[in-house]
Amino acid sequence: MSEQWIYLNGQYVKKEEAVVSVYDHGFLYGDGVFEGIRMYDGNVFRLKEHVDRLYDSAKSIMLNIPQSKEELSDVIVETLRRNELRDAYIRVVVSRGVGNLGLDPFTCSKPQIIVIAEQLALFPKSLYDTGIEIVTVASRRNRADVLSPKVKSLNYLNNILVKIEANLAGVSEALMLNDQGYVAEGSADNIFIVKGNVIKTPPGYVGALEGITRNAIIDMAQLLGFEMREEVFTRHDVYTADEVFLTGTAAEVIAVVKVDGREIGDGKPGSYTKQLLESFRKTVTEEGRKVYTHGN
Ligand code: PMP
């Protein structure tokens, strides 16, 4: 296997040499932000949107990324190129940097910037054919006035605890409610429901990450002429929906066929879900920032 190159603070280093200090506040306190991005057949899907979200997350926690958005975007593309990838998962991490053992972020001299690009480990195809089962977990989504779910921070404990609850229940993904009991999102995915000819996803203020895939699916649903609403809903609406699906960079668009033991629709991926997945897969290979031009 050829060498894997990782971007670390201005240099491209071998995977084995890509190490950071134990005094990094990202490690000590989860103090930092990140992004998960995907490249399809040489195109980075919605790179600008991901980079914008990263800078918004960083701004929210007063983490000043020294590079411009353009410079960081070029680094992402260069990391993909050096690793000769065409279909990849990209992880961008910006941590507060090396400081002392105290909490104060202003003791950290400069942020550490890391870009990792790997060959994609695809979700098994069978999951798209059968759909998945999820359960509602007891843990609620972080309140937006405590740690906003819109900040994609390195502190993912809320999501990790939820993932543990789901795994203990024998399923891979969870349904998280917000502090008022309204449906928020999954541990790493946004949620959509379909009833009749109306597609709904919770609005931003319910408290969920504003997913790049979510926003792409909203655009696509509208382009396909479907009725798309951002609306608050409850578990009852999920149980009685004709279709339920999750969206995310890793999951793309995946049907949910059972929630808390209730079969959704006829227990199979529905037609809206299938059409949106098909349209999504078509778009991702055509749209986006091209890493390779024809012939290289
Ligand atoms: N919610 C959470 C909590 C996530 O971690 C993710 C994955 N980034 C998503 C939703 C989906 O967002 P995206 O479509 O941007 O991957």
C-alpha cells in the first residue's frame, strides 16, 4: 500500500509521524472544531459549505483559524491529491492547540490544523436495500443555550453517550429529542419524515447540526417538486409517518424502517427516500470542487 500523507500544521507528514502533543486542549478538553467531508469520483461535495461551517463553529468558540478559507480549501484538495484518492472521507480538525493543564484557552499559543483523507469505508449496500432500525434514547440533545448543536465541536460526548445507548439497545443509530421532547436528530445524522406528499425535517431552532446533506436534500426535494417543510414534530409523527430517513455525509440518505419497535410504512424503504437517494448520488458525482481535471 502506498504511503498515507496527513496535513499537520503546514506540513504533509506520514501517518506514523502525524502526532500531536498531550497538552493540546483538543485532547485535554475537546476544545476545537471539526468537519467530515466526502469526495465522490474526484469531486469534493459542497466543500465551500463545509469550510464555511468549520469557520462558523470556530468563530462561535472564539477560535481564530489563521489560514483563510481559500487556503484551507486548497490544503484539503492537496491532501486528497497527494493521497491519490478519488472516493474519500476527509476529516478536518482544528484544535485550540498546545497550552498548559489549565482550562484557559488563551494559554494556547496557536491552533493545530489537521487534515486526514482516507479511502472511504462505505456503509454496506444491504443497509440501503433493507433500511435500518433506530430507538429513541433517554439522553437529550444538548440545549442550544448550553452548547449549541450547530457548533461542530470536538466535544462529541452528547453524541457518544447516545451512540452507547443505541448500541446497548442493539441498533446502530438513535433518535434524539431536544429538551422539550421534540425530535432533534440522530447521533450523527439529520432526520426527515414523509407523510402523504409532505416531507418534513426539524428546523434549526429545534437544536440539531445543520447538516450539509440535510440542506442538499432540502434543495433536491424542492427541485424534484416535492412539498418540503422545516417543521417541529414529535415521536408520534415519526411512528405514524409513511417514510423516515436519515441524512449525513457518511450515511448519505438511509431509510429507517423501524422506530422504537414500530414498523414505519410497510417496513421497507419508501419511494421518496429512494428517489432522493438516487438524485443525491447523481448530484454528488457531478457537482462540487474538482480535485482532478480530465486526464490526471
Ligand atoms: N448531526 C450530527 C450530530 C452530525 O455529527 C452529523 C454529521 N456531520 C450530521 C447531523 C449530518 O451532517 P452532514 O450532512 O453535514 O454530514
